[in-house]
Amino acid sequence: MSDVVSKLWGFCHTLRHDGIDYGDYIEQITFLLFLKMADEKGVQVPKGCDWPKLRDKAGSELTDFYVDLLRKLAKQPGILGDIYAEAQSRFTNPVNLKRLINLIDEIEWTSLGVDVKAEAYEGLLEQAANEGKKGAGQYFTPRVLIQSIVRVMKPDPRKHKEFTICDPACGTGGFLVAAHEWLVEQSKGALDRDVAKRVKRQTYFAQELVARPRRMALMNLYLHGVEPHITLGDTIYDPPSTERFDVILTNPPFGTKGANQAPTRDDFTIETSNKQLNFVQHVVNALKPGGRAAMVLPDNCLFEGKAGEVFEILMQDCNLHTVLRLPRGTFTPYSQGVKANVIFFQKGLPTEDVWIFDARSNVPGITKKDRPLSPQHFAEFEQCYGSDPNGQCKPKRKDLGETGRFRRFHATEIAERSYKLDITWLKDESLESSDDLPDPQDLATEAITELEAIVGDLREIVALIEQEEGVEV
């Protein structure tokens, strides 16, 4: 795969001289890879819009044919039209388009045994991130982490006929793809006809703010034989849907950009401009009674500003049974300095105990080459979590004490901390060693994240003061 990415990336540098930027290039690969993989898998596309027809063209006939092909696909009903909606060719030189088609055609993508399109995109986006281009992080949550979350959450549509799974900030659809792959593995690909039909069209739901990753998500799932419902829109600021879900798996966007104003949502109890805390409120409301969720959240969401108020309500309405502290550098190379967690909860029962697993202390920071994220980073966590997706393996869950990574904290202890969940007990000896200190860039990113959180708090204080002054006048 690294050789494939190197070839594709090398060609990207050539196309930049023709005015095709990183994002455009990755999107054009999306259009072409989809047609190639659809051809390999025998997925039906409209007559005259197939890969062999495109591959056999050359010269100006090729560029004209490609423009017309995109236009035809955009007009198709259903998911195919959604995938190619407003798709445009960025190629002006037919030689460059032909060369990219040949690069893609020489590889049998579906035989490589991995989620190859995601691998290719991740490699390209990593290159873009390394070149100083921002925003690549919106596309990916590391698949190693996603797969671990899915294994403990067991999102099984066979449980009942109305079972639905959702990611309200889906990016390129990593959680939904992994959930479907988990189901295929568990069922060994043998689903009853009625279940298979329901899984294909009525199980997977999502929302995404940005058109480009939504397009990738639609393609990713379509090539897995799934036709998901992925809405384009703002999950937090748009009016909420009435749809409710059995399982929600999500990694809401980090940072405070565009979050200077609290959303006007009647279903949000706590008014805050913090995007992640608003996503917590949204997910609680979007779950069915008894439904369960796993959410990735940065550290500051466990202690800053309105976090205590949000988690107090969460713990009243839901069983917040598990918190996983992720290793430093989990989101390398996109957001190296971000420290994050995964919270697991079930709607309908109040919280009695919060179990926290520390996968960070005394664990060397993740790097792309020397110390990549691997399943081994989460093996002990999965064992401690237990086999019950709702975190209710109480006889098997054991508090490992002050020297262990898995601890239990009663709800009264959390309340005494004003519902702040930034609880640590292990002495992190790695932070005392000059040989294992985080990179300066990571420390700077971490400092910026914390300062942004403080600025967000100050904005809310100023807004409250202005409101009170307005009332007095």
C-alpha cells in the first residue's frame, strides 16, 4: 500500500502545476477509484458510465467523456446520484487524466484484502498533513481505535427488526464501515434474506457537515454493499431529526472553530458554545431508550467550562459506565498533540459506577513510524471492558487498584468532583524522563487546545454579562 500511495502522491505533485490542489486531487481519485472498484466487484453503474469505457478513451475525447460521465452519474436517482452530486472534472490536460487512470487501472484494488480506498486516502491525507496542510483530521479516526470500539460495542442489527446505527459526525464513514465489517465477520457473511435486505438499506445512518468526506463515506459503504442514509448538514446547529438509534458511534470534530455561539436547541438542557459538549447532549437525545453510545472526546471536555453540568445530566439520564484514556499521539499525524478519551454510556439508567481505563500513563507516545498505534494498545482495555456491550459484566470487572490501569469510581465520588472526569491515579514516569517527553510541536498543540478552551469559557462569561446588562437596561 505504501508503494501505491507513493505513486499516487508523486503524481499529485505533477498535477499541482496544473492548479489541482490536494483536496481536488483526492476527490478526483474518489470518482475514479469508485468506478474501478465497482467494475471489479460487479457493481452495476449506468450503461456507458463504466470503467472499461473510460479507460479506453484518450486525448480530448477522454476529457470530454469524463465530464459527460460525471454529469450522467450526478443525475442518477438514489445513492449513486448523491455520490456524484455536483461532481466536476478538474482536469484540463488529457495526458494527466489518462496517466491517473492508468495508475489506478494497473492495480486490482479489491484483491488487496484491506479497506484499500481508506488506506489510500489515509496515506494521501497523511502526506497532505506532513506538507503543512490543515484539516486532514476531519477525514479519519484511526481504524485501530475504531475497530476496538466496535468490538466492545457489538453493533448487531440482528437483535431486532428496527435496529439502527448512527454516526452524527461521520467523516468518511469509518465507524459505519467497521460496524458493517464486524457484522459480516460475526455472521460469516451468511445473513437471512430479510436481515440482509434491512441491513443494506435501513440500518446505517449518519450526518456530515462537509460535502467531500460525505461523498467518500457514501462510496465507502456502497462498495461494501450498503446504501446508508447520510445527511449533509450541521448536526448541532440544524433542527434535530426525530429519528432515534440503538447504537451511536462517533468522533465529533475537535477544536473551537466556528463554535463561538451556543446553538438554539430546545432539546439541549445546558447552553454552551463548546461543540463537543453539544455533541454529547445531541447523542443522549438521539439514542433510543436502552440505546448505547461510544464517543471520542478531547481531554478538556472532561473538565472545562460547562463539562460538569453536561456530565451531571448525562449521568442522571444514562449509565456512563466506562471512560477510556487514549494514548498520547493517538491521532498522529493529524492532531499529534491532542489528548483524548472515549466515553461509553447507555441511555435509560442512572450511573452508579464509572470505570476508567488509563491507556496513556507510562505508555510511550504514538508515532507514525517507530511506535504506531496497534491493536495491542487496546487489548487489555477490551479484556477489562468485558463481553457485555452495555458495560454490565460486573462480576468480571475488577478494580485493579492504584497500580493498575482499570479503576472504579462511585457516582458519589464523581459528584464530589463536580462531575469532572479528568481522574488520574497512576504516576506517569514517562513524563519525568527527558528521553520520552512529547515533541515540542505536540506540547504547543496541547497548550493551544487548552488556551482555546479557556477563551471559549471567557466568551461565555462575557455573553452572560452582556445578557445581564441588557436585562438591567
